[in-house]
Amino acid sequence: MTVASRHPPWLKVRAPGGPAFSETRAAVKELGLHTVCEEARCPNIGECWGHKTATFMLLGDTCTRNCGFCAVAHGRPLALDPEEPNRVSLAVARLGLRHVVVTSVDRDDLPDGGAAHFAATARAVKARLPECRVEVLVPDFKGRLEAVATVAAAPIDVFNHNIETVPRLYKRVRPGAHYEWSLAVLYTARSAREDVVTKAGLMLGLGEREDELLSVFRDLRRVGCEVLTLGQYLRPSPENLPVERYVPPEEFAGLAECARALGFHHVEAGPLVRSSYHAWSHVPEKNL
């Protein structure tokens, strides 16, 4: 395994700041919410919060898994907060969002993996701000498809689940997860709600090959996935997996073209892309 050297110039980002950034941060802090923007140390936090967009993280800030790529704390999580869905809806209304993304840590300790909490949050947001589109970025629920059905039945507009990497690397990158579970999650959501956009994302730079990526693209299309995001894996701390390769922007562009040729409705690809980056633009015109 090789390890990449220092960050290339195309990964430079501006320091966060500005009035809109401050307003978003204040709303998140005042309402006692967690965001993946902060917990996962997303490089786009300045841009997204500057546009008053954020990805809210449900079910606490402690994950029951310990994936090698992730900066979120792991261990024994606290009990569910039944008021969290309402507080998320308050933040959405305060910020005047038209598209909100809600995700979560993995909660393998819960019988439904937190599916009912996702559904309650979607209902709370729609009740307070009906015109706001709700995107859920869900875990794999350990392959429990009844949990997927619970989320799909909620008033959501986009069902997102990240594949993260190619099957060969799952044991190292996503211990506790299975590639087949993830495909089944997306297929079940697509089958349950044809009116909901299905979406998935992958990180590059962990040692995957192009032929493996194209195989995953084909698998995603076979299960009806419509939107694909591709971004560069960035090591959040020395305890996480090292970056094996920094993928140049032109290579991301080439992979995006390959994905579009396979029939994806929208592809967001680039070194700084994350699954909720520009999420409002990922929804096809027919769903606006």
C-alpha cells in the first residue's frame, strides 16, 4: 500500500466565515443539534454554511461502528432524544431552507437502526415547512429492509445511501458493513417509492481501481440509483486510514462522463465533493 504525500493545490479551501455562516452556526448551537459538517470535518463547511445549508446529524454524535475513514466518535451512544426531530424542523424554518439533508451515526444498538427517528424528522420538517425538500442520508440498517421501508414511507424527496468504496476494500474501509446490504437498501427504497430520487456516493483515493469503480456504477444503475456523487477521501486524523492517492480533477470529470453514459440523471464529481455538497441541485427537474 502506498501513501500519498501532501495535499495538492486543487484541495485548497477558504477559511469559513461571513454573516450567513455565523447565523447557521448559531442556529445549530442554540438548538443543540449535531451536523455532519462539523463532526466529519467537511472541507466545504464554509461554503455550505455561507449559503445557509447544513446536513443535520440525527441520533447523537457517537457511532456504534468504527469505520477507518470516519472522524465521528465511536462508542456507546446515549438514549434517543424524542425532541430532536422538532428541533431540526425549527432550524430548517429559521434558516428558510428549501432543501435539507438529514443523516445519522450508525445506531446498531437500536432495533430499527433509527429508522423511525428519520421518519419522524421528515414529518416534522414537512409539517413546519411543507415546501422544503427533505433528503435522508441513511446508514445500511445492518440490511434490515423493514427499516428501509419505514424511512421510504415518510414524506421524503431524496433517499441517499453511500456505498463509500468498492467491494474489495469493504473489510478495511467499512468493517461491519456489507456491499450487498447497501445495494439492497437502495433497491428497496427505489421499489417502495418510484417518486423519490435515489442517490449514492463514493470516496476515491483509498486504493480502488477504475474497473472496480465502473462495476459499482453499473451495480448502482441496476438497483435504480439515479444520482451519484464522487469525492476525494481526505484523512481526518492520523488514526484514520491514509490517503493512497489524490485523484486529479480531470480524472473525476472522466469518471463522471462514464457514469452519465450509464444513465445516471445527475453526477456530482470532484476532489471536494461530498454526498450532500450542492444537494439542492441533484434533484432532477421532474422532482422539483
